[in-house]
Amino acid sequence: MELAFLLFVSVVTLALIFDYINGFHDAANAIATVVSTKVLSPRVAVIYGAILNFIGALLGTQVAATVGAGLVDGQAVTSEVLLAALSSAIVWNLLTWYKGLPSSSSHALMGSLMGATAFATSSQNLNWPVITNKVIIPMFTSPLMGFIGGYFIMIALYWLFHKVSLPKINALFSKGQILSSGYLAITHGANDAQKTMGIIALACATYYQTPFEVYDWIIIACAIAMGLGTVAGGWKIIRTVGSKIVKVKPIQGFAAEATSGSVLFLTAHFGIPISTTHTITTSIMGVGSAQRLSALNLKIIGNIVGSWVLTLPITFFLSGGIYVLWRWILQ
């Protein structure tokens, strides 16, 4: 078996492994609040989220095109670059999962791809306008949208239901949360699974020397991998998102899920690969602050924000170091 084909198969395999890890690392995004409010049991919630993640992953390829054909010059990408990028993203995801930190799998993958490409060639092969407009700016605006949206939706719900008894509110929004968490799971699949699709499509274009295209088999394979990963569940991060930031009730869970799902829907439509983790986490923060600022666990929030800030630069240089190691091994 020729080395080039072996490297190509390795890239595809590693990409699907990353997608699986992304599923259990980010399972908290869609189901943490519905589990913490006890609307669904953990087992039912992960199966529910996995099915809808799978469906969401089939709904488009705009984000895949941004990741695979927009961030870096495809002519500068090799299988070794992609192997380094995927290895770096997997290492960071496993580390933050072990620590229970809801960091961004999306930023880990994009930072790793940019770092491996820059180390392999030069930073001139990074598409800075796309990186600025679809990575850097959304890195700040999407969490802000989540926080503000969660805050005002929660205020609106308080105003609408302030005369309704608490038992009736809990009963109503327990049912509503099933819909809102499903909505979030679909939009999570539509956003996150596409990033791995973009990497595999880029690997195909590199190996076969063909134009960038997201084939049907890539879409289905990534949807299955993410769904299986979600079933596995990432319970450490689910506990952090679902209960350690702020204690949520069904009405608050509904508000956070509806907010973050809507942000993800819009960004996926425009091909912007934002962090689903950042969006749901800040939506929960916004919902909690509508109750009272002291309800937020500022220590936990500080740890989370620290991991957000560090993800892009750490994975950039980590992937560069792994690329150098790959080149040394393959010589």
C-alpha cells in the first residue's frame, strides 16, 4: 500500500475519531440543561440528542465549505498537515474533557488547521479575511449574542408568566424544554459535524487532486460519528454546563436552549463555524443573570473563559509542533 494512500486513510479515520470525540465532548451543549432540570433522564436525553444531532448534520454544508475551503489555501495542505491538525484538536478536546471544561471543539480544530498549515508552509497561506470575519469576530460576537439573548428572553418570560403559579410554569416548560433541547441538538449537529466534513472533503481534494466537494458519504459518516459520540456522553462537562454555572429550572433551560439554538441556526445558514459550547454557556449565563448576578458561579465562569481564550493559540502551536514531529517520523 503506497504511503500517500495510507496517509489519506489515516486522515479520514482520525477525522471521524475527532467527530466522535466532538460528540461526547459537546453532548453537554444540547442536553445539559434538560438533564439538570430533570425533564429527561440522562439516558433518554443522550439518545434524543444523538438522533437529532444526526439529523442536523444532514442539513447543509455551508460551514464545511468555510472550514475546508476558506480558512487556508488548499494548495498548501497535505495529509501530514491534516494529521497534525486533527491530532492537536483531539489532544485538546480530551484534556479539556478530563478537566470538565466546556471548551470549543470548533476553535480547537480551526486553530489546529491554521497552525499546522502555517508551520508547514507559512502564515501567508492562511486566509486572514475569512479567519477574521468568520472565526475571530464571531468568537466574541456569538457569546455576546448568547448572553444578551438569554437575558432578554428570560426577562420576557418572567414578565409574561409572573402571575402564573410555579407548579404550572414548571409543567409547561418541562414540555417546552423537550422541544427547545431538540431544536438545539439539531442546530448543534448542523454546525459542529460540518467542520469535520470540511476536513475530510479537504483531504479528498488534496489526495485526488480534485475540486473541493463535500460528498454524500462524508456527510453520512460524520453524522453517524457525531451521533455515536453524543450517545457516549461527556458527563463531566454536562455537570459543569448544567449545574455549576447557575442552577437552572425548566423555564430557564428553555430560554437558554431557544437562544443558543437560534444563534446556531443563523450562523450555520451563513457558513460561520462558531463555537456551540460558547453559545450555550453564555446563554445560560445570560439567563442566570436575569435572575440575579449573584446566581452565577464566577469562579467556574472564570475557568471556562480562560479555556476559551487559550484554545486558539494553544492548538495553533500544538499542531505546529505535532506537524514537525510527523515530518520527522515520516522521513
